[in-house]
Amino acid sequence: MASVVHIVFIILRYQDDSKYAGVWYFPGLFGIFLALVILQSKTTLPDGRRIVTYNSNVIRHGMIMLGLNILAFVVNILIWVFFFA
């Protein structure tokens, strides 16, 4: 859902009369960071073993977040390249 909001802000940002113009310069970066935190989180048990912090459903959601936010970031870069270069 957050990536859809990113894409909407990308589209709105390039309209001159938008109140959201210039709000986010690189949509997707914050979501990519959060997804990577979810995917890389490990917990150390008292016996020294390291296990993943989140269950498989949360990890799957993190992978979806990562993919959608990378898509939002790439769309933003493409808009910059083709419309402002």
C-alpha cells in the first residue's frame, strides 16, 4: 500500500498546480530500508544461536514491500531521466 502512495506522489509531484509538488525526491528509499531491516533482522538466543526475528508471513510481506518500493524508485528515476533530462 505504501508503494502505491509513493507512485501517486510521484505522479502528483510533476503537476505544476499540485500541493504535493516536490514533497518526496526519491520515493521508495524509505520503504526499501524498512523492508531490508525486516528481511535481515536476527535475534540471538541465550544459548548463542541466531534465528530470524520475524515469522514467514512477515518476511513474505517484507519481500513484497522491497519489490514494490524498488519499482517505485525505478519509476521515479525513469521520470527524472525522460522528463527532466
